[in-house]
Amino acid sequence: MVRRLPAAMLVGLYRTLNSLIGVFRFILWPRRRPAFAGSICVYRTGNVGDLLCALPALRAIREAYPSARIVLLSTPGSPGLPSARSVFASVDWIDEFIDYLPSEMFRFGSAVRILSDLRARRFDVFVELSNDMAQMRTLLRNMLFARTTGARWAGGWTVGTIRLGLQKQSEEIDFPNEVTRLLRAVGQFGIETDRIGFELPLSDSHRSGAEALLKMWRISAGTPLVALAPGAKRPDNRWPLERFAAVGRELTGRGFRVLVLGSKDESESARVLCNAIGEECKNAAGLTDIPTAGALLQRCRLVVCNDSGIQHLASAVGTPSVAIFSYWQLRGKWYPHHRQAIVLQKQVECHTCYLKTCPVGNRCVLEISTCEVAEAVLEVLGQRDQ
């Protein structure tokens, strides 16, 4: 029955829920958004990709309030994952980072301390760049939390995903990617977004760090580079390592040097991949922080990657990508925000399952062949040569 719901009805449900969110927000903050703000709290949770996709919306807030002190409140979700402070280490227009772990909010003393700290800052504006998967009850809870901080005005909450008729939604609704969704969220309360680009600023020290690695590997400035990023937080998002190796050998056979990027936890699989490709492949996994990895990506003509933070980092530094997608979630929501990105994703009958673990052997990813990826790589390289 749910599967047969008209797409127009599902679109109407999104509009209805977001209208209700707007009414509740107006009850809590009936005044208009202030033209001037001395202090702003922006709340955005998540990992590398979630944070990078929020960068243009953050930039739009900064341009709307050029003299404000902007505090980014964030959590990576679990210990050991990159914090907002590390992802945005090269962003000098974010004035302060407050990072916490969810477990702290379940301890009364820690929760009171965090809330007292926020209240003491007397925020003029509080903006939540909501997680795409946040449910209605979570958004309402977060609005009440923002009200408790004493913020004079607040906004930004949106329902991004309704878990109803998911396959119908994927097949018939065109969703914006996460960068566009968040820009629209801040645009709804009058902040200019039309001129905002997707750009992660990189410092000279991060570029120097990247150049030092290239020099160590005896890779000169004119050497054509391509990056491979075989990792992903979700195991079901990972294309097989041996297929990445086949693409890497195709590239080195055409005169390219290959860099393998990833986190410290992915360094061993990156080593295996480099060995399978050969001496023209170098392992950078775990050797850089995130901005330095971005500087390495800037030196590359493209990156071949899974649906992961790397694809968003590439877009944020202007590097094209060939992104390999599973089909566990709604189509289009996490596509890379770059005009020269190619997304490879297979339609299967079990698509948009939203399961944490695939019960049919990760079929949607496995159906993407090495030949398809190699052809997409050559297409992007050809576009860059034109």
C-alpha cells in the first residue's frame, strides 16, 4: 500500500511537516531574524562529509553577519572520529569550536555544564543545520534545547527524510544534494545564498605538507596524478579492493601516478591496494590531516572513491570525482556537489532499503563493473583535457 502512494502525496507530506516545524519555530521565536548579531551559534553534527556539506551554508551565515562571532557546536558521534575542529582547521572565519560526545548529554553534570556554557554566551542567533535523517521528534527536541540556551532568535530546522514509501521517493522525486538542501534551509529566512560557492580554504602550511609528501615520493609538479579512496564508514558502501586495483593499474599504464587516500584505520587496506597496483602507487592513508588531504586532492586530476567523506572533500577543493554509490538511501541526497563529478549507481529491486547491513551480499555495489568505472574515469579526464 505504502509503495503505491503517489509521489505528489509524499511531496505534500514533506511540505506539511516542514510547515508544522515553521509554526513551532515561530511560537518559540516570533520576532524576525535580526539584521545584526554579535554572537551566533551554528549547530551541525556528523562526520567529514556531513560537515563539509554544511560549509557553504556556514559561509552564507558568515557573509550575512560579517562582524559576528560564530561558534560551531558539533559532535562526530563517536570517539576517535574527526571533529569539526579538525575538518575545518584551515577555516579562519569560524571563531570557535565546541565539540562534545553524545554520551556527555546523558550525564547530568556534563549536560548542565554544556548548557550553562552556551547560555553564558548570550547568542543573538542560533542556527541548526539539521541532519538529513533527523526525525520530527528530534527536531522538536533540538528546538527546545536551542530555546533553553536563551538565543534571541533561531531557525534552520527542516525535515529532510520521511521513512515512508522510500522506493517511490527514490524513483520519482528529485532530491537536492546535501549542500543544496542546507543552503535552501538558511535561504528560507532571508540569507543570501546565490553567490555562495563550495570551497574549503587551505592554508600555506597544509599545502606545504602536501608538497613535502610528494617530494618524498619524488613526484614532481608536472606529474599527472589521480587519487583512489577505497574506504567508507559504512562497509556496504565499499566497492571491492581488487576492482580499485584494476582501475589503478589501468591509470598507471596510461602514465599516471596514483595516490591512495584514507584514514589511519584504512592504512592497511591502502597498503594492500598499493602493492596490487605497483610502484607507481603511493600510500597516503593516515599520513595527513583532512586539510592536507585536500591539498593533495587539489594536485590530482580526479579521485575515484566510494560514497564517503573523500568525495565531498574533493568537491570542496575543486577536484572532479568518479563516485561509486550503493543504493541503500534516497537517490541524489549525497551526490558530490561538483559539475564534473560522475556518479555510478545501480538500480536494483531492493534499493532504498535503509538497512545498516545488506542481507543480499552488497549487490547494488557489486553490479558496478571495473569497465564502467574505468570508462567514467577516462570521460572525466577527457573533459579536463578539453
